[in-house]
Amino acid sequence: MYQKIKYLILGAGPSGLTLAHTLLDLGIAREELLVLEANEEPGGLCRSTVVDGSPLDIGGGHFLDIRKREVLDFLFRFMPPEEWNSHDRVAKIILRDQEIDHPLEANLWQLTKEDQVKYLESIAQTGSVRGEKMPKSFIQWVRWKLGERIADDYMLPYNQKIWSMDLNLLGTYWLYKLPDVSFHEILKSCLEGKAFGALPAHGTFLYPKKYGYGEVWKRMGKALGDRLFTNTKVTKIDLPNKIINDTYQAEHIITSIPWTLWLKIASSLPETICESIKKLVHISIDVDYQKENLSTPAHWIYEPREEISYHRILVRSNFCPGSQGYWTECNGARSPQAQGFRHHNEYAYPVNTLDKPKAIATILDWGQGNNIYGLGRWGKWEHMNSDIAVAEAIAIAKQIVLATR
Ligand SMILES: Cc1cc2nc3c(=O)[nH]c(=O)nc-3n(C[C@H](O)[C@H](O)[C@H](O)COP(=O)(O)OP(=O)(O)OC[C@H]3O[C@@H](n4cnc5c(N)ncnc54)[C@H](O)[C@@H]3O)c2cc1C
């Protein structure tokens, strides 16, 4: 016979872990829920390992944004405030072999006067400054918002590297994630010699004093005890009966694993849902460690030069006490052969294609009608940060309990 589980959670990344704990906080009995995780450790993209004697975040550079009180309070239950260091972000961009603070448009004042004039002239002619309508495609949006120079010197080459795909396929609905600096603020920053404008995330961030970012999720997983099965990959979903891996029969499935896997493992998916899933695109990221110490105050550096394979450097020695070296993030499609430690993240970024909003809305609607809930980065197909993943999982747990009690 099958083991009956009221709430079966697929995946123990930040989303699945938070959802499970919130269900318990809301009074759901332990035996009513179960989390299945493919890896031997929970934490998903937020896991860390030890490389060259210090922590390294295998999913890329991970920093905790401090702006959501509810999220901090939740995470501090597992890793109290005294175990975190607070950092004022130092993020740089390589531009013409020079390090400039990020975001570029707020820090043009760091260029020579001659270059400042060239960039300002280019921004003054943008569609956004002239009040033209915001375009719908990404490339046009970059030129409309930031001008030809920033587009050609940084934004487009950098985005070409990270996505390694036709940028015309990207939409603009996700651009609220990028810094928003007005022309007025750009001029002011050049005149006053300091940055103005809003940073979308990580102005100040927390990073563990002694561990990698993965530690908090590891502890969260441990606190679930026998309600979390690691090394348990979901390989079969009998959809009409909600039977997973021929073992567990769920009343409600909460899925934080990529929908594209469902195509391979779920039986009887309706044709329209298969078609929508096929429209979802993701990219992979390779994380590579380098031993060398870099002389820079940056926590991380964006690298737009095409001839260099990776697109971001994470300067571990500047945020991880007692460590040395750095690691890089590179799109898996363009990364050269590994020279040392490498972790390949097949599912790293969901891609914000023009097609995505409609496709994911169709999938989520269908799921909801069948007691299947999409959760987190892969359930919602959104490149949300872990603080958002936690906040959303808390909210969704409350909704599910309200609807199913
Ligand atoms: C390069 C990079 C940098 C980032 N930087 C930051 C940052 O600075 N700050 C920040 O807050 N966030 C950052 N993020 C985002 C953060 O990683 C995500 O928000 C978070 O991991 C989302 O959690 P999740 O649980 O939704 O997804 P995931 O972490 O992807 O978890 C999904 C889980 O499902 C499991 N799974 C998959 N398939 C199966 C299967 N068949 N059976 C069972 N289990 C399965 C996986 O093993 C994984 O554990 C970054 C992400 C990347 C890629």
C-alpha cells in the first residue's frame, strides 16, 4: 500500500524547507507532511561546501538581503544574528580594464571627464529621457533606458555572456530587478562625485561569519528530522492518483522542482500543460574556484569582456573571514574545461523569455485546480532571490492551510 501524505513537498531548497517549517508552525501534524530531496544535503542552489579550507557557495555567490524583517526573523531561528556579518556591498564592473562601482549609470563620475561627457551625451538622447514609450524587448529596452554607450560597453555584452542566447527573446517585465537611476540622478552623481539612485537588492547584506550561506538551510533541514528525505529523487509522478515514486500518495503536491522535469516523470499531463512547459527555458551555471588572491575591495565583480569566459567573480576573501581565493560564475554553455574545483548547476536561472508569463500562468492555474502548487524559483519560474523564496513560501503555506484545513 502507499504511504498517505497530506502535504508532499518536492525539493528541499529554501522554498521547500520554509514551506515545511511554516506548515508545522501553523499546527499541521508532523506526519501530515514530507519533503523529498534529490541531493544528499538540503539547501538547493544555496548549498555550500568547503574548498581549499574555507566555505564556497556551490550555486554561485549568495548573500542575504536584509530588507524583509519576517524573513530575517525566520532565518535567525536557525542561525541567530550573532552568527552573521553585515557588509556594505562593494560591487564593481570591469570597464576598459578599470573597476567602476555598480551600477554603472550611478557611477559614471569615476570615469575621466572626457568619458563622462560621452556617456552623458548618449544617455541624454535615450528614449526614456525623451519620454518615448517603453519598448517590449530587452535589447531595445537597454538602449531606451541607458543609451548606446552603456548598452554596447556593458549591458549587452554582459547579458549576452550570462544568458548565452538570443537576447531578442527576453522580455522586459523582470527589469524591476535592475537598478533604477534617473537621468537627474545620473547628472547629480557626475556633478557631486558620488552615487545617487535606488539599488534593487543587497545594498547591505549578511553573510555567515564562520560558514558558507548553505549553513542556515542545512540546519533548517536538520530541524525537520524524519520529515525530510534526502537522497530521494522524484523520478515518477502518477498524476491521476498523485502517487510519487510508487511509494507516497499525496493529497496536495507542492513542487519546487523544475516543471521541465515533470515532462519526463509525470504521467497523463494534459497536452496544453506539456506545451506550456516546453516554453520554459533555463540556463546552467558553472562555479569554478581559483586559489589566487585578488587585490580589490569588491565583494563581487561583473565581467562583460567577451574574451573572458565567466561573467562574475566572487571575491571570497572579502566576505568570508580567514579565506583566500575567489570563485567565478560562467554560463555552462560557454565555460571552458574545468581547471580545478567546479560545481555544475544545471538549473541555475529560469529565463525571462517573452513567452514565459503566459506559459507559467497556464501551468499554475491548472495545478491549483488539481491541488498541485508551484513554489519558488522553479515552481514559479522566476529568478527570485532566497529572501523572496522564503517570504513567498511563508505566504503560500498560509494560503494552502487556509484552503485545505
Ligand atoms: C548564480 C546565482 C546567484 C544567486 N545569488 C543570490 C543571492 O545573492 N542572494 C539570494 O538570496 N539568492 C541568490 N540566488 C537565488 C537563490 O539561489 C534562490 O532564490 C533559491 O535557491 C531558491 O530556492 P528554491 O528552493 O526555490 O530553489 P532551489 O534552491 O533550486 O531548490 C530546488 C530543490 O529541488 C531539488 N530537486 C530538483 N529536482 C528534484 C527531483 N527530481 N527530486 C527531488 N528533488 C529535486 C533540488 O535538488 C533543490 O534542492 C542566486 C542564484 C544563482 C543561480
